[in-house]
Amino acid sequence: GKSTLVQELRSVERNLDFSISYTTRAPRGSAENGREYHFVSHEQFEKMIAGDELLEYAEVFGNYYGTARSTLRDSFANGRDLLLDIDVQGAEQVRRRVPEAISIFILPPTPEILKMRLTNRSRAEGKVDDAVIERRLAEARQEIGNYRKYKYVLVNDVLPRAVDELSAIVKAERYLHEGDDLSRKGVQKETDVDPAWHESLAAARVRPYREAVGVPFSSQPAHG
């Protein structure tokens, strides 16, 4: 899953921190505080909201998830990039507050696996009724419908390939940020590529996932 992808990326890319989110969700299985998440109470989390201590946050199925502003400050102070694993609500907030942030929409290996994971997650939490499962599928439909807001779309199917693609994104964006001549490094500038080609490629990748969770597919670009 994404955790393995992040671990592999950090093993090949230097100066890359990973943000551990805060959540009010109860720990599952062998999860440890400070490793998978910082587990806090609803009261503590709402104090963080009131104190403007969060870069982004969202409420998902009755639990809060969020990223502390201090995490970004610490990485910036140490000259390191920060990687966040957040949902579309959080990504929208980050894009508003940190316009230079690079967004990557990561899809699971197959549409069938996406649907299976959503169903299994509900059952693991003891929520087996159809209404809860349908609510998760509705969330997925909403998230997938936002893929055009992301700069990149990546399918996490074959791990080494996904790591290579993610590593290439990190390298290219670092070169662009530093103002390097990408052509000398064998990297094609995004501005040299027809935007319609980008759109058609992303649409082709996302289409089967949209259909798997019941989203009628349209190849027309989003407006608004």
C-alpha cells in the first residue's frame, strides 16, 4: 500500500520527511502512537483547530485527521521536503495555504482492489451494514472525481515501477524549484507537453476506478 511506497521512496530519495498525522481515531491492531499516527482526544484536536495549529484537517466518518503546521516548519528549517498522506479535503486546504505544494493522486493496483479495500475496512471496524459500505463508496466516488485538481496521477500497482515514477516526480520538481535546465538532465519540461495529452492520460488511468465505484465516466474536462 501507500505506506510501503513511502518507505521505498524515502530509501532512494534524500532529504525527504514524512508527516505523521494527528487523529482522534482509536489505534488499530499493533499501531503505536507517534509511528502510524499521533493519537489524541477530540478535545485535544479541537484545541489544535482553535489555536490554528493545523496545516490541514478533515473529519472522516466521525473522526478528525490533520497535519500540524509545526511539521512543515521543522522540515523547512532543516532544508528538507515534506511528504503528506492526506485525503482530498486536506489536499484542497494545502493547495490554498501552500500554493507551491505538489499534489499526486495515488490509486490502488486495480479498481477491484479499491472496492474490496473499502468494503473490508468497514467490516474490520464492525460496520457491516450496506448503508455504511455505500457511504464509503460514495466518499470514494467524490475523491476520485477530484483527480483533475492534482498535478500527477500515479497507479500503485507494481511497487518498483511506482517507486521509480514517484522518485522521478520528486527529482523533476526539485530541479524545477531550483531553476535547473531540465533538458540537460534528460527531463522533459511539463510546459513542453500538450496539456490535452496530460488530461487524456490521467483520464485513461482513472476511468476504470470511477466505474468500479459507480461514477459515470465523462471525458470532458471539469469546469468551475
